[in-house]
Amino acid sequence: MDMKRARSPRAPVDAEEDKRRPGWRSSGVRPELVLVGFLLTLPLLVFVFGGRWGSSSFPSSSAGSNPVDRHDVATDAGSATPQSTSVSGQASGRIALCRIRRVLLPEPLQIQPLPEAIPFPALPLPGAEAEEVRGVPQEVRPRDEAVPPGHQASQGRAQRRRRRVQVRGVVPLQRLGNRMLTIASTFLYALLTDRVLLMHVAPEQEGLFCEPFPGSSWVLPGDFPHNNPFALNIGAPESYANMLKNGVVRNDDPNVPASSLPPYVYLHIEQFRLKLSDNVFCDEDQVLLSKFNWMILKSDSYFAPALFLTPMFEKELARMFPKKESVFHHLGRYLFHPTNRVWGIISRYYEAYLARVDEKIGFQIRIFPEKPIKFENMYDQLVRCIREQKLLPELGTAEPTNSTAADAGKVKAVLIASLYSGYYEKIRGMYYENPTKTGEIVAVYQPSHEEEQQYTSNEHNQKALAEIYLLSYCDKITMSAWSTFGYVAYSFAGVKPWILLRPDWNKEVSEVACVRSTSVEPCLHSPPILGCRARKEVDAAAVKPYVRHCEDVGFGVKLFDN
């Protein structure tokens, strides 16, 4: 292939290096650099962030997974680890923190540029220390090093005291797409608020992703001081919304001292009654939240669009993302790098079936238990979409003889991602038994068909991740409505998909087969209630020029370039 474009995350060099994880060791950093924990559900993942404006850092481990040049990433020898009285004296050493700049990494698999792909510009690269992204620490000091009184205040940074907090994360078994979208959203929140990111990796997640940060790790150590995450839910007293309701904290006084706040705060950002359950996307809330040393967050959503609706983040987000609909495209390709095993599945399948075809068309079919659709109805809807949008060649009635059509002899590969084999068998049979009018050849492939979702299976998740990447290499993508799996794939690809719409709740068949997405951004199914102090609900799509309602989720919102 003469024309090539980097499209996929790089492969790690050594499988053993994928397994390296940091030990938990005690030490500290300068006082303004603290950790905040985020707990996410639907995937239920634990994240730990720390620092404030001016100190974005990541706890370190060995930098083994990805030896490719990391574009000017420096490592510091300082450390940050909060301690609990229950484990005091048991831990030793330190977790180092590294400086990281917002850059994109080189990728190894070179494939032809997608005709449909949007040519997104790279994220802005800082050229000098003065141009570094706000939050990148200039140095990391031991916590017990003296800091001159008033030094941080003179720089406009929030003053913090050391706190001792116990945090533990449990990762229940949920959809991989939700997990990836939530991680990317939380990482963006960490960048905006200059915090350190750690997350718990459960057994079903092991072996999926390489560590994305050179010289550091985002894995929460197993012996991290812990609390019971199951006690944290929408009704938990530690919830920010409940703290406000019960008068534990107030968001109407920007001068409230951090020392008067509880040791940590819990954000419940899950879908609840079609809205994100904690309304924390207001400036007054973020000012108060910035004063908490620790934060635990649960989410099942791609809440990055909600950050664009927060006034205090708008300027920085506009600088970071000149193209609004490139957010997950950039963050996802930066954060998620398949391990050796997963990369092997991807590369072998791609080279065997997809590398030498003229066009790749991906179909992703997801049936949701809350709105089951009969196989016959879903298949008929898919075929209607194929015909109406001319996604595949029309079938002929007789074998072409000496065809002179321009497309004669070209090969189109159809990749089907579904738990079920029926769609593959019917489409394959259709093109196996009949010629096409143009003389094109249609080859149909399906990497796996597990028949049911296996949330507890590590092997199942590895296959799912591989198929997300394979789908993202397709020139055209058609996906099921509401599917986070599909969202991740087409956002990685940078192509606008056709979306197979759900039937109305009282119907079994959708009147419209499919519609073309206006954006390559994923959909936030449950947007936050805006209005803040006005205490009224505001439709973000009506007030922000870069926000629209989703094609597949009418009350959801997504980012797009107007």
C-alpha cells in the first residue's frame, strides 16, 4: 500500500512487560499535589486524581509496555501516596510522579487512509516550558519538604492540607464500551482539574490495555488504603448532592477553607431517570470540589460533553480541541493501547482477511435486553439500510460475462460484529449464492459469535476489544442505536456511521431503517440538568452551537463541529 496512515495503537514489545504493576509505597509530594479517587461503574472502576491547577501528575511504575519515543515526557523522582492509619507503617518507598504533556503517540499498524474519515488536526503540542499545559508540574517534592507560607496562594492555587483517606475499588462486570468511554471522560476531567489518575483493574480487565503513561502507571495498587465502594451509591451521605442537601457543605461561598471540608467527596454521575444524577457541571460546584483532597466518582456514561457545558472549562477545552467532535477520537487513541495478546488477535485477523481488499464495511449489531428485537426484524432492518444507503453492491440475476464495469473484480470485505451468527450466515449466503450486478466480490467475515454477553470472562473482553479495533478499520460503519461498543469503534475510525434506529417502545419494527450520524463523537445518553443557580432545566442543544441531540437517543447530546 503506497498511501498509509497511522490508525491503530502501537503494539507492546514484550508480553511480560504488560504484567508489570507498581507496588504501593509510602512517601509524598509538595502539599498542593494530592490524590483524589474516582470510582466508575458500569464499569465500576477506581480512579485516583490529585493536584490542582499547575500540577498534573501520574503515579509511576516501570515504563515497560511501550518503548516508542514518547515526545518529551519527563519523569520526576518525587512521590505521592496518601496513607491510612490502618496501614500506617506497613508501606515503604514511594510512588513517583511523572510529567506528561498532551500529545499523541505514534502508532504501528499502517493502513490506507479512509475516504470517509475526517482529517482531524493533532492536539496542540506545547513547545516550551512556558507553553506547557497548565497542570504539568515543574518539579515534584517530598510531602514533608517545607513550603513557604503563602507561596501557593500567591500563585492562585488552592491550599490543601494532608488528609488520610481509605479508598478501594471493585470493578463489577459491565460493557467494555461503557468502560472505555467513562475512562476517557474521567481522564479529560483529570486534565482540566490537574489531578492524578489511578484505577482499579479487576480480573476481567487484565490483559486488555497497556499502560498509557511512560514511566508511570494508572493502576491502583492492590494494597491501597481502602474503603467499601459498595457503600457508595446515589443515597450515600458522602455524595456531593447529599452533602449539599444536608447542609454539610455549601457551594455559595467561594472562600470556604479546605480544612473545613470532609476528607473526601463522592460524585455519583450515573444515568438516573434519563439524567446524570449529580449535577456538578456548574462553576460554583467545581470551585468547591477543587478544594477536596479526595474524590470518588461513579459513572456509566460518556460525560465529556457535560464538561463542555461547564463555563470554567470552556476556554481550555476550546484550546485543546479546535474540532469539537475529535474529543474521544484523540483521547481514546491516546489512552487505549491493546496488549500483546489482544494486538495479536487484531493484527492476525486484519492481515488474513482485511488488508488486501478494496473496501471494508463494518456492521455492528447489538440487541439490548430492555428492548429486545426479533432476529427477523433486525435483519430486515439491516438489509433495508444496506439497500437504501447503497452500502453493498446490488445482487444480480445472472453471472456477468466479460463485465466492463469500473468496479468489476473489486473485493469488498464485510466485517460483522455481533454476539450472534445469524446476520453473518444470511449476508454471507446472499452473496455466496448470487452474483453482484457490478461484478464486485463481497466477502463476509465474523471474528466471533459468543451468543451471550460474558461480563466475567477476560477472554470475552479481549475478543470484544479486538473487534472494536477491527471495526474501527472499516471505511464505512453501520451500528446499532445506543451501542457504546459502536460509539468507540466509529470514533476511533473518525468516520460518521449509519445508525440502525430502535423501534418505538410500543412497536417491533422501526419505520426508519438507519440515519447518518452528524458527528463522530459518542452520545451522552443522559445529559446533566443545566441552569445551575437558576434552578431550571436548560436544553444544551438549544444554547450551545456545538451541541446537538443524538440521532439514536433523542434526549441525549453529542458534540459536533458547526
